[in-house]
Amino acid sequence: MNTVAILAGGVGERTGAKEPKQFLDMGGKTLLERTIAVFEAHPRIDRIVVVSHPDYIARTEAIRANGRFRKWNTTVPGGAERYLSSVAAVEACGNDTGNILIHDAARPFVSFELINRLLDALSEVSAAIPVIPLSDTLLEVENNCVIRAKNRNNFRLAQTPQAFRLEDFRLAAIQAKQDLNICVTDDCGLFQLYFPSKKIKTIEGGKENKKLTYHSDIEDFIKIFKENDRKKLHY
């Protein structure tokens, strides 16, 4: 079974919007609905779990209640940290086996091709992550002064979904829940923390796989959705 966990537990402080970004209207549908729709339509995805901010469970469940998403079978409250939301998603899978893809609700432009490449990679390794190269110089700074310039060819920007064999990620999640001193920024970091010897394969990400982060992103995303919807009407 291939499960997707959609992390929608943020409150959208950086967007400066009046409501969490997952509920922003993106051309007649919320951002959360736009993101879920990609995985709902993907033939290799079997189940969708949404991790919601505890204060917005009812609002999230109201979207699920409209019946448009057959694969979305559960909504669970997230934790105070991102990794705890991922742990909650794994716990919602019970003792199931297969694969899990963990994805940001704010990345609605993920492609079928990228999802396929991640799932294919899990036949060879326990974890895979989409990345894109840096286009700017990477500097190490201290006290607002440059210490050294890094070789950007050795670095990549991480995207989601990040993909794992469910049984392996479950073991990492169990340890993470018991670890009070954990400090990781994404699921790849969590997995590597407890399984440093296991390979995490990098997959070519996509420039279109953008994340809505700032207020200036909102209008750009709406324009893309409206244009995409117009193209579909012409087919």
C-alpha cells in the first residue's frame, strides 16, 4: 500500500494571511483541496492521511465530508513540531506495510512524474527525497560577516514529498517520539538521525514544485491555478 501523509498543521504566520494557508481560496478551491487532488488522481496512491493543526480539525474534516476525496480516510491532529506531525501520520497507519510519502499541504504543484520516481526508488532503497540544485552562491556567515563561500555543487535544496518504506520510517518515528532532544527540520533528517547507515536516494525535483510560503506567493499561485483550470476546460 502507498500512503500519502499531507501535513497541514501550520498556522501560516509567514504568509501574513488572515487564516492558515491551507484554507486559502485558490480559484474556487482551498490550497489543501488542490494538493490532495493530485494524490487522489494518482493511480499508484492508495490512501491519504491529513495531519491538521488541532485547532482546525473540524474545519479540515468539513472538507473531507464533501465526499470528493475517496482516498482520504482519516484526519489526525499534528504536534507542536513538524516531526511530531509526521509521527502522528505514521501512527494513523497502524501496522500497515508498504510505503509512505510525506508531503507539505502548501506544495500543490507536485507532478505525477515526481511521485512515480519516488515510488520507483523505494524498490531499491529505504528512503528517497526530491532535490533541486542551488542557483545562488552559498555563504557561511557569523555575526553578519562572511566566513567562507561554500561549493554549491555539493548542496541541494530539499522538497517534498519525501518517501520512505513505511516499516523503516515507523521505527524512526517510535524513537523520535521518545527523544526529547531531537532537532530536525524535515523527515529526511529524522530518518537519517536514527538510521545513518541507510542510503537516502536523491531524486531530481521540479522547479514547478513550489511551496506557498509568503504573502507574495498567494497571487502567483492563484494565477497558475486559474490558468490550469482554463486549459482543462478546453480539453
